[in-house]
Amino acid sequence: MQLGAERQQIWAERLRRYQDRLGGDRGLVVEGRLTRMVGLTLEAIGCRAVIGGQCDVVSSNGTHIESEVVGFGEDSLYLMPTGDIHGLEQGARVIPTGRVCEAVVGEHLLGRVIDGAGKPLDNLGPIHNDERRPLTGTSFNPLARTPIREPLDVGVRAINSLLSVGRGQRLGLFAGSGVGKSVLLGMMTRYTNADVTVVGLIGERGREVKEFVENILGKEGLKRAVVVAVPADNPPLRRMHGAMLATSIAESFRDQGKHVLLLMDSLTRYAQAQREIALAIHEPPATKGYPPSVFAKLPQLVERAGNGDKGGGSITAFYTVLTEGDDQNDPIADAARAILDGHIVLSRQLADAGHYPAIDIEASISRAMNDITSYSHQDAARSFKHLYSLYQQNRDLISVGAYESGSDEQIDVAISAMPALNEFLRQDMHTPVTLAQSLEDLETLFPAEPEPEAEMPAGLSLPNPVE
């Protein structure tokens, strides 16, 4: 009887240890194996993980690749690598880590250049920071946002006066290749009055990173800036992570009450990265090869910028949008116009004529301008655009000499004013023009008129003054 009791005690102790092991932090990890690879898509069976979860793919030769779950089928997971895939082999171990991608944020990032994973590229040593937040951001109650009421000085006369920008506004910079997009971004980076500047160089040429940091930002500008650089040779998932990381960093500074300038070059490359991923996991193409998920991802990224709650900070964002073949009806350009608070269009015709910045005033608009400017400012801007547009509409007739002076009084005024209008729109890239100076120059061309008195609604009368 005593021997039986001892055996029961031994088995009970063993069972307790097994239960502790199963219920402890160690847990059991079910590994899978790599069965298929097409393009950059990895297919694994035998394991389970959530969408956005990270997995380690380990080959027998020691190759170790980080990847993320981007989809799943009946019995398989679809993974997308975040780094180089050379050395992978069929049957490699797929180990779910239980982690999801997070953004490293905080004051330690100021003055640094990092990649899409938050690792330094500037050879200035490791970044010691334990502050992290979700890479995908958190939902924001739209009713909690502070309305756009304060103008922002961007240092560019044409934008300050005719396309006024407010703190917390999100604008698109629409341009083809080689029309001065990067130069205009650089001007706004140097001359905009912001506490912190976050620059996301997503999917662009690698040589532009060093040029932007050294020539455009400079040492002084970099002290209050964070640069996230993910050139075009990075995997599509890393490019998407770079755009989300830049936005998360901007959000962290906004939550501290700071005014942030977010510059992302470009939103189109972000959409193209999502297209590569979606098509690789067999999502059907919709508009010109772009799957529906692309048009769902764009607003998810853009809506994270803007003003915070009352008394908080702001993110004023400029997103460049590449118009292929200068086609303003490109699917991404059309979708971006619908979700942004305005758009600035750069004209190749103006750039070819040596007119910089090559802003097409007729095609550009700021949707927040009426909320942040005075009536006299709006009236002068409308007068400017009216004369400018009138001349452009009759430009062919004027150029060939078919228009006779005196035929139309307004056209005559537009012809005489055009040299002054063109001179107003031109600006040297090294010469900032403040908001106050921009308004003064505009009022010189179009003197301010008194604001109209508000009309009294029918049936109402002013009360008699109290004696």
C-alpha cells in the first residue's frame, strides 16, 4: 500500500510539472515548413499565425529570413519576406514568433536616418529607445479632431498666397518625373515653421537619400528631423512598413503636443508596393492593375495625419503623387485627390519653360483656404486666378496675333498684368518668402476691398439701442 502511494505521488508530481510547462510562458510553438515560393511570396503549411504576425524562415544551411503573414488559404499561410531571400530552400522551417511589427518612436530618433525596420543607416551607432507603438496606428475619433483654423507658413509665395495651407492639413503634390517635385519639397522642409519634420523617402532612387539629407536638410535641418529611407530596391513589404513607420513617428510627436511636418515621397510607391503584395497572393486586379485593397490602404495611411484633440499637436502632411505620363486621371492620383485636403499640381510645360516652382495654379486647390484666410485675402486670390485663367484660355489667339487689342477689356487687362503675375509665381529655391510678405505682395497687385456687411435675414430687425 505504501509503495502504491509513493508511485501516485511521483506521477502526480510529474503531471504537475507538465501542466506548469504547458501553462507557462514558454508554451508550445508548432513549426511549419516552406512548400512553395513564387516571386516574393512564400507558402507554408503546418503552422498557424495571425495576419500581420511575424515568422522566421530558417533553412538547413543557416539562412534566416524574417517574414510577415499577408494572407492564408485553406491549409497554408502566405508570407512576404522583409529582407533578402537568397539562400532559402524548399522545406525550410517556418517558425511563428508570436510578434507583430511595431514602430520604434521617441526623442532619440531626432537627427537620425533609419530604414523601414527602424534600424540606423547613418553610422551613428544604435538607437537606444524602448518606446514602441503599433505600426498600423490606432483609430481616431473624427469628432475629437481640432478643426483646421491656423495658417501655416511654408515659405513659398505661390502656396502661401493662392493655395494657403493650414496646420493639420493634408495635401498632395501631383507631378510627373523631372518637374521640380523634390526641390519644392526641400523648400517646404527648410522654410516651414514646425517643431519636428519627418521625411519618408519611400520607393525612390537610393542616391536621393544622401542628396536630400546633405543638400536639402543640411546639418541644422536634420537636428529637428527624422528621415525614414526605404529605396526602391527594398522588398514591397519593407516599403510599406517605411511609410507606416514615418507616420507612426509623426503621430508620437503629435501626441506630445508638437507641430509636425510630414513629407512623404511618394504615396504612389506605397500603393505600388501594396499592388505587388496583393497580386502575389492572387487578389484580382481591378483598375489598371490595382487590386481593391490598394484603394483601402491609401485612406488608412492618410487619415492618420491631421490635427490631434483640443490643445494637442498637429501633423501637416504633404504626399507626392506621381502621375504616369502626366495623366491626372491615373487611378492613384484620382483616389488621392478624393481623400486629401487639396492638391498642388506641377506642370511640365511650365518646367520646360524654366518657370519654377512649376505650380499650375488653375489645376491646384486648397480645400481649407476659406477657413484660414480673411475675405480680402480670398478676394485678391480670386482676382489673381481670374486674370491668370483668362489669359491662358486665350493664349493661342494672343500668341499668333489673332487677338486685336480693344476687343475685350478684361483680356486687355489680363495681357497687361501677365508679366507681373508670372513674376509673382516665380521664386528662387534659396530665397524664402514668409506668409506676411506673400500677402503683402498679393495686395500690391490687387488692393484689398472692404468686407461686405452681413445681410439681415428676412423678418428680423435690429433691436433699439438701450438708452
